[in-house]
Amino acid sequence: MMSGNADLLSSKQISTSIEEQTESIWRSTVDALERSGMTVHDIVKVTQYLKLEEHIPLYSAIREKYLQGATPASTLLVVPHLDPSSRLVDVEIIAAKDVLEFSPKQ
């Protein structure tokens, strides 16, 4: 499980661009998955929070670019009071790997 806003929180200055925030979140998500021996195809659930409804088309296009055809269960919510800061997007991700894939080959 991970929250996609961790990369934004570690930055001293948060971009005010939905495109840059979304790219940052999904890039850090893919990196974290790869470090764990997983890919976007191991994502089973994504919950996405956007501050503004008009950001849905751009957010969705960037998300699809990173998901590369993966189709996890997905919920997208528009939350006008998402955060008092300049954060425009937050993503929660659950990924799972079949334990048999980690078993030694016999």
C-alpha cells in the first residue's frame, strides 16, 4: 500500500500544475513498485482524489500513460477541500504480488 503524494510531500516547493503533480506521483509510484519487484500490472486498487473536476481529463490521460494497459479497480473522487496546501491530487494504491511467484523453483 502506498500514498502517491509522498513525493510531493518530500519536495520543499509543490508545483501548482496538475500535470507536474500527476507526473510526479505516477513516476514515484512506478519507481516504488519496481523497487519492490512489481509493476503497474500488480496494482489491484487505486483511489484517486482530485481537488478540481476540470482536472479529470488531464489526470486520466497521464494515469493511463503510466498504467500501460493495466486495469486495477479504480475510484476517483473530486474533493474541493482536499488539502489546504497547493496539492491538487492525491493517489492511494494497493498492489499485490502472488506469493507463489516468490517461491523458489523446484
